[in-house]
Amino acid sequence: MKKIIPVFIIISACLLVSGCKNTSTEAQQTAAEYSVIKISSTDQIASSSYSASIRGKQDIEIYPQVSGFITQLCVKEGQRVRKGQILFVIDQVPYETALATAKANVEAARAGVSSAQLSYNSKKELFDQNVVSEYERLTSENNLLTAKAQLAQAEAQALSTANNLSYTEVKSPCDGVVGNLPYRVGALVSATMPQPLTTVSDNSEMYVYFSMTENQFLNLVRQYGSKDEALKSMPAIELQLNDKSLYNEKGTVETISGVIDRTTGTVSVRGMFPNEKGLLHSGSSGNVILPVQYNGSIVIPQTATYEIQNKIFAYKVVDGKAKSVQIAVERVNGGKDYIVSNGLIIGDEIVSEGVGLLREDTPIVVKYNQ
């Protein structure tokens, strides 16, 4: 036994020393170096992106006002037209015939008025000479009034038929671009048809419609003091097209509805962009980039956060260890940065890179970002 005890002590001492070395090595491996940023307030212009639909200043559906067969198709799809330019011609023969008949009726009614006037003048003169009775004079006067009413009715009918004839030439109500042409020569059309003959879009200026959340709308109102002041003072907006390219003209925000949609919780906004070169087309889509001035805000990169079940978290460095904290943010600069509204304060330190590799209470060797 006296020989075994020293050996046991020696073995235990060796294991203890070995364990200490392993623990020290493990600690050195666990405490990795991470980039850290110190939270401070900043004033900056950040940009927020909103999905948008693009529409022409006017998208006018063209319907015929009279019925008939299309005899002429005067434009092509995509053609630029001027206000008053003829787009379609509907069979004019029936309307020309109706107008000729209406004009003949006007002449007949006018002759009737002349005859009734002569009869009235004669009766009136005879009445003054006490040759005829007052009844005959009044009868002739009523006949004259009836003839005049018939003339007015005939003239109104002639005007109506003339208008119908003019409607056989379907004209553009504005300057713009012609859309699809589903009806061709020979097609029967009418004022009650469900589908328009075509659509003329005024694309000289384009309306861009997008929506912002209730919180974004409230922040905008707080920033400028009121909705009307926001419309006056907001900086120019930009448009990212569907191919991710940036439109070369800047636009302005023209209207903000101010009514929050109950189903989506958003506010509708309309911007306007010039379109002199015709690059924008009605019906296309894109993204509106809206610059917003943030004063005294906490701005952190998206890389300093991680997301779990639609909740955003960051890792604060507390006593050399990583501590997760949930934060409330608003995406800016296309989602590259976050404006933090809750969860962090000035002076906090957070891990800015590699947060996906961290776990709660992971030891941190701080490396400050330059």
C-alpha cells in the first residue's frame, strides 16, 4: 500500500495538470474575436423602398357611342396619337340616310310654319275688321304655335342624327399611346359592348402608386409636422424599374390619401414622374425609393441582426459575453440598414458581423470597427 499511494498521487497530479491545460485551451478557442460597433445617434438621409405600380396620367377606355360595323381601322397598336385624331370609322351609310331624312323633315316643318304664319296673319286682319270670330283667330294662332313646335322638334332630331353621324368617327380624347386593338374591320360594335375598342394612355407624365405602413406614415407626419407640409417639403423620389435599373428622371410625391386601409393597414401614396422619352409604360411595375431625413436616430447594419419568427434580434456585448436582445426596427436603404426604435440605447455595444455563429453567453473578444 505504501508503494501504491505515491503512484496514485502522481497520476492524479498529472490528470489535474492535463485537465487545466485542456480547460485553458478550450477557453482560448471559445473566446473568439468579433467585430463590434458602439451605438451612437446620427442624422442622415436614408432611403426606403416601396413596391409600386405605374399608370399613365390618363388611361381612357374608348367605347363607341353608336352601333355598326367597323369600316376603317385608322391606327396601330402602340401608335402615338393626338387629341381629336380618328381611331376607328363605323359604317356611316345608315346615319347619313337618317340625317338626310331629318333635314328633309326640318324643311317640311319650316314650310308648315310659313303656311301657319300666313293663315294667322290673314285671320288676324279679318278679325280686326270684325269679319271672323275670335275663335278663328285663336285657332289660327294655335296652329302657328304648333307648326313652330314641330319645326323645333325636327331641328332637334336633325341635330341628334348629325351627332350620331359624327360619332361614327371614333376620335382620341387626348394625346397618348394606343393600346390593344381587339376589334378589326368588319366587327360589329355597339355602345353596350363589355370590352372597349382600345385604350389611349396619356404617358407624357406617369403616376406611380405605392403604399406605406401606418407607422411609416405617422413618422412622416411627425417629421414634417403635417401631411400637407410633408407634400410641400418632401425631397424628390427615385424609381427603380423592373430590371433593377434606376430611372434617369426624379419624381415628386403628389398625394397621400391619409386614410388607412383596414384590411392592409397601409396608406396609399401617388407620385409623378416625367416621361418625355416614353421609357415608362402604363401597367408596368417597379420600386419607389423615398429618401427620409432621420435626426438623432440609431442606425445599424442589417448584418448586425438576425431574425426568428419575424422578430429581429441583435447581440449586445455585456461583461465580455454575447447577450441577445430583441429590437424594433424600420428597414432603410433598401434593407441594408435598420433604424432602431426600441431595444438599444446610446452607448450599447453590439456584434456587427458573424452573429449567425453566436450563441447566448458566448465569450467575445472585442474588435471595434474602424
